[in-house]
Amino acid sequence: MMGRIFDERGNRMTPTYAVKKGVRYRYYISAALIQGQSDKTAKLNRVPAAEIEKLIISAVRKHFGEKPHNVIGAEGPTSLNDKELISTHIARVDVKRDHLAIQLAIIPEQQSGAQNRQSPLDYKTDNDQGQSGDHGGHGHANANILVVPWKKTPSNQPREIIPPAPTSSRQDPRPIRAETRAKLVTAIATARQWLDELVAGTVKNVEQIADREKCSIRQVNRTITLAFLAPTLVQAAVDGRLPRGIGVATLRDFPAEWIRQHERLGLSS
């Protein structure tokens, strides 16, 4: 698909990838954005590669599959692999905010029948194209353009914050800050590690941990209390769903009962 994807303002989109938690994600990004020309890029300037490639290939195969007597004949798209299908039958794909416009290439056998037709590269924008309004893949006035419904899924799903209890006076609806969340999750992991060491007997007492970590015995004792937090609170901390203002200092020295922990925070359990 390289070189055939364009954003809404006509900028070519370049394939690239990112790695998150060991998983490789492919996507297309506007070349203008890579070149630092953000003023020339469309609002939609980064799209998931696998998702749109699947839609494009499926639409093209379906289009030719519904025309068994087309001039392509026995060597048609159904006998080609995905790479061959793209290089042979797809001239260009314009990525719009609510659809993909797939411009089909005119192969030599079709040239004689296409003299009076619009060029597949003459795709108009949303404001001036002769669309029928049907985004079902066959509704464009130009027979060489397939319109496929598509919308980019938001990359960052909104986080659902644990709601305050009815009697709580907490008013800040924003989620926990990223740096506060990171410190809290690290502290919980440390607390669990220290507790495991004490239970397993790899350390004799909290004094030994304090000496090793070069901190006070009181700090060790207070940190270990984080190992007894309710699982729902720990998961909310990991997900970043705790309300702003709740951090390590707030959750230390909590009661052991999970219901009381929620009550202490003024959160619904």
C-alpha cells in the first residue's frame, strides 16, 4: 500500500510503526507532519495501517467479485494475493474523516472503455464531489472510485473515574495525575515485594529492609501497609481511575477492611 495512501488535504501518508509493551503497531502518518509542516496536514494525519488495509482489500475484492464478467477475466482479483491486488488494481486511497475513497487503477484492457470516463485521480473533496450520499462502497458518481464507510477509533479511551460516595465532599472530577499514579503504583509494588520477603523469610525483619534501602523503619512500616489495599483500589490506581488528590501519602496506614478503605476515601465501593 506504500505510496497510495493520502490524507484529506492530499498529502502522501508514509507507513511507520510504534512498539508498545512489546507489541508492534503499524500506522500511516502524513509526510507533511514528518517534515514539520503541521500547518499543511489534515486534522486526521495518523491512521492504523492494519485496519484500513483490511477494509480496502475487502472492498476491492467484493467489488470485482460482484462483476464476474468484467474484462479482467480469469486472472482477476480473486486469483491474486493481497500484495498483487494492491499493485494491480489500486491507484490511490484518500483517507477522509468518515470514509475511505479507493481509486481503482485502469488496467490496459480497460483503456478503450474508459476514454470517456473520469480519471481515477480526479477524486473531488467532500465539498465538491458528485457523491450520491451512499457510502456503501458503490455510491460514487465515478465508477472507478469505491467509497467505504470508516471512522478512526479514538486511541485514548476515556477513563471512568471511581465515583465519590453520596456523602463525600470531594468535588474534583479529574483523574489522578500521571506522575502521582506512577509513584503510587511503584510504591504498591515495593510494598508487596517487602511483604513477600518477610513472609518467605528472605529478610528477618523490617529493620533489615530499612538498612538495605537506607530509609527509616517507620517508612518501611508505612509503605508495607500499601500491600493490604483493596484489589479494586489497586486496579483503579493501575488504570489511572482514582480521583485526583489520592496518592501514596493518602493511602498509607489505611484500615485493613476494604469497605472502610473506600469509606475513608469517600468513594463508592
